[in-house]
Amino acid sequence: MSHHHNEEFRLHTPEFNELHKKLDRRRFLTKTSLGLGALAIGSLLGVDKIYGSASRQAQPSGDLEADILKALPHIAPKAKRVVYLFMAGGPSQFETFDYKPKLVNLAGQNLPDSVRKGQRLTGMSANQSALPMVPSIYKFGRHGKSQTWVSELLPYTSSVVDDLCIVKSIYSEAINHDPAITFFQTGNQLPGRPAIGSWVSYGLGTDNNNLPTFIVLVSKNAPRDQPLYARLWGNGFLESRHQGVQFRSGKDPVLFLNNPEGYDGADRKEMLQYLAKLNQLQNDSYGDPEIDNRIAQYEMAFRMQTSVPEVIDTSDEPDEVFELYGPESRDAGTYAANCLLARKLLEKDVKFVQLYHQGWDQHGGLPKGIANQCKQTDQATAALVMDLKRRGLLDDTLVIWGGEFGRTVYSQGKLTADDYGRDHHPRCFTMWMAGAGVKAGISYGETDDFSYNIVRDPVHVHDFHATLMHLMGVDHERLTYKFQGRRFRLTDVHGKVVKDILI
């Protein structure tokens, strides 16, 4: 739109002209109060206490939020990008990575009070008259040069075990699914906080302006035992441009991205240009940062009309790649296909890719249920690690695998020789990481003979978040955002970097 047309538009919209002349009171007070507040606290504490050494940081501008972002990265990052394979429902550590052979001789016996230590149970097993312990019916074997114990249910993961850092001492406070998943994804059990990927987007920005910084993929072939909510990848109180964008299977991977019927690319571009002018007029009047976000999102959507079809097209992948990820990798939206798509997104330097695979909540029928889950995910998970490694991407890509909590040593409900279930257990469970900056071929942390309590090297959810951010070059204590009078961060007021697992 020309300057002449813009002026003509203003003349025909006097309400915009009137608003354009006014300075919004809230904007004025916000601008001035932040500047005066920064000066006041700086005079009391000294500049170095707030902004760090002058030799390492730019001088403060008076806008604390801007200065926080200017200081990033705080340390040299090991990870340029993250792919987080979230196994929603809580995979059992007993049937996957935490081998407990002594349970064989304790099968059917009640969980000792000395082990439980009065810890709370869920409402699903609190009223059981007994808590009969049950060993896994699946065999474990040692694998790789590291001789790591892995279940027979994970033959493909066993083949890459020397690339993994298996953490057996993760723990959480949340004992039910929704608060537990919300805690892992946002650092708080209550909804409303930004997701990890949103914090990464806010702090580190993007390395590819044609794709979202934070992309989410949900398996279409997983049991829907526990719901997933879009707020798990929401931006919370951060600007809306930092929310995760879900890529779906089907002809419209991103909703409302395609042109309406009867429109072509030129029509859409012209419409967006006019819309940008309207938004700019509103921004000049109100100074609302969400208007800038709206403009940026429209511009991103226009670029994605070209970039998204290109990145989701796997037709040029050789047969060898589909064989690596498994037969379901040809079916868009399956876990295997999403792992392959994740690799393509990481190649395009998308900074945070989150995969969700539901169906790990086995309160009953666990042996058959977890066998099916492992069969659906094992090959593609290992393939992603191998594929990233052979393409030279694993050195600066962090791969994460895990759920929201583990499972109990005792059976919930019916217990037979070949059928049992396990309840939720947040006190100790297993996750693994691989790639950028993480020691390979190690197991970290240890649980007791019942995998009920941690006996060595506990790692809290906040510690996991602090370590993830550290690998991306972020000091988790310094990346904050002011909301409702308080500065928030992903780790709240907790968390320490688990340095023993880092290179």
C-alpha cells in the first residue's frame, strides 16, 4: 500500500486519527515506572549485581526485559535444538529400564511399611486391603559397551544404549496425570504457565524465520487414555508468538493456514498488507505489544504456506529411511512418521520439537498394554537417535524421552502370574537424554530394590528443567518474565543443574 493510499485511509477514518494523537495512560505509566524502578534498584544494588560483569554484558538500557534477552546466551550452548519425546500416561520403569531382579523372590508379598514410609497413594489403590508386589514378567539383558540393563520390550533402543544417558532417579510431587504432565511441561502443576518450548522461544528466538520456533506433534495411532490439552504447549503469560504450533496429520497440517476457497497467493498477500496497515495504526495508538505479535503471526502464516508443505513432504526420502523408522513411518501422523518429521524439522533448525504419544497408563492389563506401546514407539525412537547421529546433528541436538511419572512396585487390582497393573508413582522413575552436551552410555541415579524410593542422586523435575536450559546456554535463574507484579521463570524458585551427567 502506497504512502498516498495510507494517508487517504487515515482521512476516511477520523476515529483512528483521534486515537493516534492520544498517548495511552497505561503505556505512559508503564514506560516511566519501569525506567525509574530500574534506576532506583541499580543505585541501591549496583549495576553488576543485576546485569553481571560489564566485561561480559552490554550496559543496561533501563528496560529490564530487553536487557535479560540481550544477555543471552549466558553460557556457550551445547544444544542448538531439542526434540522431546513425551510418553504421556507414565511408562513403567519396571518393564523398561529399572531392572529389579530381587522382586522375583518377593512376588505376591505385601509392600513393607518400611519401604512405603507412609507416602500417599492415589484414590485408585488407597482402599486396597493389600499391596502385592509384582516383578516384571519380561526379561532384561545387558547391552552395548556400557553393559546397560534394558528390557526385551525395547530391542531397538537397546541397540543405541551407548548413546543414551539414562536417569533412573527422576522424581515429582504430582501423583495424578493432569497436574503431573502440566508440571513437566510448564514447571508448575497449575495451568497458565508457559511451556518449556515457549520459554526457549522467548529467550533464544529462532534460527528459521519460515517455521515456528516451537512445533508440536501428537501421535494419531496412540490410545486416548489420558487427554492432552493445547495449554500444554501454550505460551501462558508470554507473548502469543511463543506458543507451540501443532502440526496435524491430513491435508491441513496447520489449521487455517491454507487460502480460503477462491483466493490465490496474490490475493492473500494483498489482504495481509492491508491488515498489517490496520494493525500498525492500532499499534501506533495503543502501543499494545500483542498487536506486534498479531502482525508477526500473520507474516509467519504467509511464509508457512510455502515452508510447511515442503517440510512435511517425505516423498523424496529413500526407502532405506522408511525401513529405519519402521513401516508406520509412511503413514502421516503415526508416532514413527512424526519421528521422521521431527528429524526434518530439526534439519531446518526448528529450535524445539515436542512429540506426544499417549497410552502408557496401565492400571490393569499392563503386560500386554506396555508391549503394544513399546512396539509402536521403540523402533522409531531409536531410529531418530541413529538418524540424527549419522547426519551429524546429534552433537548439537538434545533428545529427551520420558513420561510424567513412573509406576508402583505393587499391583493395582487383579494379580495373576501373567497379568497385573501398576498405579501412579511419582517418587522415582526413569527418563533418558541423548546428544548435545550429555554424557553417553551412562546410567545416573539409583532406586531401592523396590524402585519405590531413590537411594542415590535424586533429580527433581525442576533440576531436569534447569539442566535442559543450561544445555541451551541459558541460566535458568536469569531467564525471567514479569507478570502480575512478580518475575517468573520456568523453574520457579527451585532447580539445580545436574552437572554429573554433562560433558
